[in-house]
Amino acid sequence: MIEKLPNENGYFGEYGGSFVPENLQGVLNEITAAYMQVKEDRSFQDELTYLYRHYVGRPSPVYPAKKLSEVIGGAQIFLKREDLNHTGAHKINHCLGEALLAKRMGKKKVIAETGAGQHGVALATAAALVGLECDIYMGEIDIAKEHPNVVRMKILGATVVPVSGGRKTLKDAVDAAFISYLNDPVTQFYAIGSVVGPHPFPMMVRDFQSVVGREAKEQFRELTGKLPDHLVACVGGGSNAMGLFTAFLDDAGVEMHGVEPSGIGFKVGEHAATLTLGTPGVLHGFRSYLLQDEKGEALPVYSVASGLDYPGVGPQHSYLKDIKRVQYHCASDREAIDAFYLLSRKEGIIPALESAHAVAYARKLALEIDKDKTILVNLSGRGDKDIDFVVEKYGIPE
């Protein structure tokens, strides 16, 4: 039943759907029809597979983190190395798919929001490759935090549009990108950066990202002769987590854990723990768990990881929480920073701050379960973009 979701109206249980103006709904229907066509189109899938292999560098490896496991002293931790992809994260997986689809539909420009900048860099890369214009909307705070990625986007030919409204972070960038899309949904294609937004985007981004889990399942069996006991991935919108989880949803013996940011506390504006503290509501054209006030307006959110500070979450994650197929937990800023340095020092791998939240929870989980159990962490991105910010704010430990 899980495999058949979403339904034809884009719902995962009670979550998802499409809450958009009538004129935009017509455009989304066209995107849905075009996507369902290319999903079965051998030439499209062959082109995407070719680019995954020869351009992105897939398959990304599964790496046994033996030194990390040893220093923690618990279960064995493995890493799915999405940080080794071209552009440095999992985002390139769906950006290539969306750019190819936009090109086939005759669009002239792709637009998107970005928080940490990884989606922006990946989309700017894909747009350059297929020959499309590209506008990236980014909050001014995130522009300052993630300066290296801003420069990369500009080098790749994208226009970075600063967003000064609201808290000047990811949610506000999404707002600005949606307004631009509403003004011209005909020549532009909004390449949403996660498993969020109105139908068909949660389904489409999940499908493009599912290559992560399919690879990991085969690789882990080859390495160990069995499936992992636990999967761990960070969750903001939730694309890297859905990419890993999807291939294992029917494997009852595999427990899955999504990790949200608890930031600096559980007061309003100090965290982005949507599935932990949110309630069902509508944001950016879809229904899901949402951090909202009594009027249904999105609350301010925060995380040290710019890619996680979003008040909503993918509708499929909301459904998986309700049916208890996935457990959702939190990691704080401090835990993520500690994990950032621990992985760097013990394995020579500098993780993105988003991915460091998953490593932080895996560190805890490893001590709670038997030592003969295994944990597969989706290391969704590398930390090049974060090093200046981390060193300036937290220093370098002795």
C-alpha cells in the first residue's frame, strides 16, 4: 500500500494534495502529465541514468565508518556517501531530473529556493548542463552564512535573488520563489528543492532521490550479506531521507529514523522540530505537519543548518510518522557541531551541518542498541559550505 502512494490527487493518507490558485493548478496538471510520461519513457530514463553515472559519479559508495564506530563503542555505523556526488550533496539527483523535464516541456527558465545553497548549486549546475536560465531565491541570512555556495551559483551562471522579508531564511526564500512562479508559471519551471510543495513535487522529487536507497540496499548486502538494522537521515523538507527510506519501506526488519533540528531549545523560533512539535496544516500549497500559531500561520524556525530551518515537512514523512513506520527524533545545534568535528577527526570526512544532525543521532543510537547491530547513515552532503561559519562561531577544538 505504501508503494502505491500518493493517490491520483497527490495524497499520502491525509497529507499532500494541491492547495494552489486555479490558474496554477492547470500548469501543475501539465507537469504531472509530463512527469508520468517521462517516468515510462526509456529515452528519458536512459539519459538520466547516463548522467547519474558519468556526470554525478553514481553510485556513491557505502563506507564502513570503523574508526567512528570504535570511538563511540556501540553498534557499527556505515555511511552512504552522497557527499561525494558532483556538487557535494544528494540534491543533484532530483535537480537533473527536474531540469531534463523542464527542457522537455519547453520551459525557458528554472527557478528555486535554497537554504544551505546545495539545492541552488545543484540546480544551477543542471541548468548550465541542459541550457536553461536559472534564478535562485535565497534569504539574506543564508547568503551570508553560505557564501561559498553563493559564489558557486554565480559562477555557474545563475542569478541569486536575495530575500529580505521575514526572517530572511529558507521559508522566506520559498515564499519569494512561489510569488515569482505565480507571476509566470508558463515559461518558468519551479524546481522545488525537497519532497514538499503541491502535487506532483513530493512524488517526483522522491522518485528521483530513490536511487540513493536502491543503491544502498544492494551495496549493503554486498558488504555484509544482509540489510542494515537501522537507517538514519536528517529531515528538513526530507528529500535525502525519503531517498534512502523508500527502497526499505517494505522491509519490516529495518528500522528508520528521521532527525530534525531542535536548535537551541524548544521555544518558538529556536528550533525546526516540525514532526516533533507541529500539527497538521497547509503551507506552500500542500498539507502536512506544520509549526503554526493559533491562526494557522507558520511560526518562525531556526537551525544552525540552513537546509533544515523550514516550518513544514514532506507530506510522506507526515504519513510515515502517523503509521509509525518511521521514528522521528531531534538533535541540537551543539550535538550537530560535536558530530561535525567527531566525523572530521575520526574519519577524515567533513560533513554538511545538515548531515551532522544524522551523525549526532546515530552516535546516540549506537549506544542504545546491541553492538552486533548495524546503522546506515545517509551522509547527505559535505561541509565545505559550512567550514567558515562553523570556525567563526564555534572555533576549532584542540
